[in-house]
Amino acid sequence: MSSPLTVCVTGASSGIGLELTKQFLARGDKVLVLVRTAMSSATKVDVLSSLSGDLSIVTGADVASDSLKGVLAASTAISNLESIDLLIHNAGSYNATRSMGMEMFSDQTLSNISTDRMLAAFQVNTLGPLRVQQALQDKLKPGSKVCVISTGMSSIADNGSGGHTAYRVSKAAVNMLAKGMSCELKEKGISVICFNPGMVQTEFGPGATALKNGMGAKPVDKTCACIIKGCDKMTIEDSGQFWTVNKETYEPEIFTAGW
């Protein structure tokens, strides 16, 4: 990019959010991150606070709670911002708990899924981006961009196995939310896309080792570089689309079933 951007990333204490933050800072962008805590819930290590660059950290920002609006309204880091060039809705959860390991998948089968688990996933994955978007909408100006980190598992056409019910359904719902946002914000000159990062080596879900060795997950740095490239090239004409990281070339492209 020709000049530094002001970027806001949710859920940046670990995984994709943390790597996106590192890469934006490395190229000289101003980054505002919204986190419950700067410490990773998976590793219990705070890497975020040690990063160098123009970084502001807003803690206590729980996207799953209606208290979020008040937390963001009270933040001087946010009130001092003139505008946000790029808002990335990254905070998400597989099952809205901090449980780890392969056993976490068992409660999302048709026979085991509960309404409580479904609602908890919606609070994070669907209503979380809605809460953040509403709270920060006034900071978005003509030319601003919004990227919702989704998943290929939210694709109805790509679902050939079932399972993962709360995750799939809550992410499919956020895709529709993003599509609606793209329609309503287009007249304001604000573009919105969803982005499937694919299977990535992070502590998300069963953990980086299981994701890499058992599921063929891809490096988080290459994945995030592709997401950033996609956000850079996105235009208002692309608004409303569902993009993906090409797992061979690491280039951004339109998502199609069969990823």
C-alpha cells in the first residue's frame, strides 16, 4: 500500500488475528486490536503486548457480550481515531468454549448438539461481528473495507459430511450478515467480503500439532499474507463476495465448493 492504513483486528491474542497484527505492523500500518485479554487462552502466553510498532490494545472487549459497546465507547484509543481503513472481524470459536483436543468435536454431531452450544456459538461467531460493526460503524468512511474471517465449513454446497453443527451454522449465518452489510454499506462506499482462510496451523480448535499432522493445515504466516493481499486488492465492486486462500498458490480467489 502507498500509505499506512489504520487497521482494526478482533481476536488478536493468538492465531490468525495475532499473525495479521504482526504483518500489518511490520509494513508500517497503525493497528488497533480488540481482545478479551492480551494473553492467549490456548497457550496462556502474552505475545501481543511485546509486538513493536504503532499498536493499540483494547482489552475487556468480549465480542460475545452486549457489554462490548460500552467497553469500546469508553476506549480513548478508539475515540482518538479519525477513521478505520480496514476492519477485520476475526474473533471466533469452534464451540464457544476453551476446550482443546479432538474430543471437542463430539458435542457437535446431530445427536449430541444442544441448544445451549448452538446459542453460544452464535454469540461469538455471528453476533460478535454484528456488535463490533455497530459499535465502530461511525469510524468507517467512504473507501473503508470490512473483512469477515469465515470458513469453508460454512458453505452449504461444500458440506458433504455433516457434523460441526454449531460452527457451520453460526458461520453460515455470519456470511449472510456480511452479505447484508455489503448491500447496506455499498452506498456509503464501504466494501465487505468474507474470507475463508482454510485449515491453518494455529491453536484454534484441536491445536496446531493436530491441525498440521492430522489435517494438513497450512502455515499461518502464508495464509495471513494472502488475506492481507486480498484486503489490499478488494474494491467496492468485490463487495458481498466470499473469498478463499488458494492452498497451492496462497493467492486470494473466489471460494468455490470443493476447496
